[in-house]
Amino acid sequence: MSTEGELHVVVGTGPLGLAVVRCLAEAGERVRAVNRSGRAELPEGVELVAANASDGSSLSRALEDGAVLYHCANTLYHTWPKTLPRS
């Protein structure tokens, strides 16, 4: 399956998310980064959207038109049942 020209959405802009964003941007992919604050230092051309990964409707809007999702959001392990949606 080719994803050429399709939108890659990276949820989370911590160390892992930023590394994924940079790799995708360097490869010439269309990239949208998603985090709660809507602020991050990203490569030129990367779209940034504010959304809360624990809020399904907020996250759904941020994922709109995306072809590939990279789940790089992180919370403390013991908070996962409360902070990360099941589906």
C-alpha cells in the first residue's frame, strides 16, 4: 500500500513524536502533528493541530483526512485507563 502524497498524522510531540515528525518531513511526506497545546517547534511545512488525545471527538477532528496515524502520545502508565481512549 502506497501512502505517497497522503497525510500522516502524528499524535504527540514528545521526543518520540518529534522524531517521527522529522523523519516523515525529511522524506517529503505531508505531516500533521497533534498535541494538547497547539505549540511545538516543528520542521517547515508540518501542520500543527491542538487536540486532546483523551477526548474522542477532539481527536477525531484532528485525524480528519489522515491516511496514516502514529500514536506517540504518552501519559504515565498508571493513568492510561483514564487518559487514553479504548477505541
